[in-house]
Amino acid sequence: MSRLAKKPVKFPAGVAVGEEGGILAFKGPKGEIKVKILPFVNVEVEGNSAKISFSKNIRQAKANSGTMWSLVKNAAEGVSSGFSKKLEIEGIGYRANIEGKNLMLSLGYVKPVKFEIPEGISIAVEKNIVTISGVNKHLVGETAAKIRHLKKPEPYKGKGIKYQGEVIRRKAGKKVAATAAA
């Protein structure tokens, strides 16, 4: 059983939680989100905290209790402060801008790449940094991963899209390898 699931989840100020038919609804200043209660798990909401327990003493119930604890914590944090990820675009001529509900990326291809922004996600572009933010932690991470997948950073020059702070292992080029062998 998860050790964290034994602790109650405390909600930040301004977060309202309601349960309706196996679904927890979180409302806060940033928006609202719904989380489905997993099988074999009981969630008791008391004031500004929630206690998670499992109904059957089986392996899946213990695993679900830890997962449910994380889902509840992330939903409460998301509606109160939100989540964000930053991507860096590196390379000559590589740039990004927003046109309506699309993120347009010039990544060295013949035509610019058009990325449709999902519902519930907001994207801001400042110079070579793309900031993805939203209430749902899963959706923010998934959107960032999809954008990064459009042009992963390559190991020779480091051109491409990478997470801010990500370290790209660089490889030696052909010139360095040729002089070392001689």
C-alpha cells in the first residue's frame, strides 16, 4: 500500500470539492476539473481535506488507493494554482507564434508545422520559449510531449525543441573523430 495514501490530502484555500455519483468535482480560481473515483477505493471529503481508503484488502485496491491520492492532490493543486511546462526552441530560423487556436512552428521543414491547441490548455510564446499551462497536469504534460515530438533535439548541434533545463548529451562530429584516429 502507498504510504502517501495513508495521509489525508489537504486542499488549498479557495478549493471546493463535491462528490456526485462516483465522480469528484473540484472547483477553484483557475477552473474546474472532474476526477473519477477508481474501483475498490473510498474517498471521504471532510472540510478542506480528503481521506482515501480501500474497500477490499486486495493488491489492486492498494495500488488504486495510491493512484487516487495522487489524482486528488493534483486536481486540487491544478484548480488552485495550475500547472505549466516550458519548452525551448533552439536552432537558426526555428520560431513559434500563435495564430488563433493554432501554434505555428517553423522548424526547418518546407512548410510551417501547425499544432492545434487542445481544449483546456493555454499556450504563450515569448522569443524562443513556449509556455504551456492548464488545470489538468496530465493534459499539460501530454501537450508538451507532443510539441517536443515534432522536432526532438538532435545530439550534434542541439537543434530542436527541448524542455527548459533539459540537458542534451552532445556527440562529437566527424571532424573530431577523424583527427583523433590519425
